[in-house]
Amino acid sequence: MTPAKQQSLSRPVEEAPPARAFSTLLGNPFVQIGLNALVVTASELFLKLGARQTANLNQSLAWTGITGLASVWTWLGILCVILSLVSWLNILRQIPLSIAFPLSNVVHVLVPLTSWLFIGELISPRRWLGITLVLVGLVIVAKPFARIEEKL
Amino acid sequence: MRALPFILIFISLVTFVAGQLLFKRAMETSIKFGFRKDFLKVFLPGVGAMTVSFFLTLGLLQKFDLSFIYPFQGLSVIIISLAAAVLLREKLSGQLLFGALLISLGVIFVSLS
């Protein structure tokens, strides 16, 4: 399906010219949910890296988590958290919460997978089962909308 | 005393769900009236609810394992879909509910281990 077709689902009033295909793609709320999930995943990884780097600093203050601010990774993480909130609010402007929120749970697939790939954490069989269930659920929630888009 | 953690988990869930519903309502208001007083009247309580939820969760995490606290977050998927249907009058299909239920279960399994 073309980006223009996706756009027609989300904002029927706007018809973007082909030259603006990229911004049209970014305007699609389902693409935005994917990007939002990537930013949330990045924030979790950055915060974990920041926490890891500062784990041995001043123990008396450690319980507040404030010592984490000594790491650049933590600041990158905070930046991603702010970005993800703004993008989430923008998504809510466009599609129902009862669809957006279940789909946003794709982060529960991305976080374990990227933790496994980039920081060497292990994934247990039970977690693989959970990842599979989330993926099947995502397909079931998203499928009716894919079908509407095909018809347009 | 045993019930206290579950009461706190319940409040953190309710405030999280309330926060999301208020955010959604705020963004709908912003489409009609822009980012002005009417928007802030709904958005700021949303931020408040999210803040309460955040610190309750943080407090719970200091006393319990992530694998005890986090599975309850999985329930938020199904609760938010139902609450959006009832309180925001969003359309809810059987398929959407089934998908949300699988995602809820999946999140619980991911966070248990």
C-alpha cells in the first residue's frame, strides 16, 4: 500500500502531493506508533546504560536514582522520554485510545529483543512465549485497519 | 498489612488508566479549541494522575521485584480498552478485545520471567 493510501485513512481531508510522500508517511498514526515504540525502547536502553555506568557512585544517594544524572546516557534517555511523550500525545490526536494503547505495547517485544541484541541480556522460554503472544495480539488489533486501507 | 501492596498496585493502575484517558480527552479538546485553557483543564489533571502512578510504581519497585510489580501493568491494556469504550464512547469490536487480551497476557509472560 502507498503512503498516500495510508494517509487517506487517518486524515481524509488532506490529500498530500507525491513529492511530500515522506512527510505523509510520518503523518500516518500507525507509522508514528512504530516510531514512538522505537524512541521508548531507545530511552529504556539509554537509561539502563546510564544506571549501569553510575551504579558505583555515592551509595548514600543511590536509592533516589539521582546519581544516574552523572552519565550522558541517562540524559539521552530523559531526552527520549520527553520525545516519546510528545509523539504519544500527537498519536492520541488522531486515533482512538482503545487502538493506540494496545498497539503501543509493541515496546514489550522491542525492549527484550534489543536488550538481548545490544546489551547481552538473556530471554527465557517464558519470555519468548510472551513476546509471541504480544505479536499475535498486535496483528489481531491492527488487521481490521490494514483491511480498510486495502479497500481505499 | 498484606493487602497494602495490592491496594498500592491497584491505585497505581487506576491513576495510570485515568492519566491516559485524560490525555486522550485533552488532545480531542486541543483539536476543537487549541492548546488553551480548556486543554490545560484536562491535560494537567492527566499529568497529575501520571505523576502519582509513576511515584507509586517507583515506591513499589523499591520494595518488590520487577517481576512481581510489572505483570499487573499488563492488565492496563485490557482495562484501558474497556475504559475508553465506556467513558470515551470509543467503538469496541470483539476482535479488538481479543487482541488486547492476548497482548495483556503476553506482557504478563514477558515480565514474569
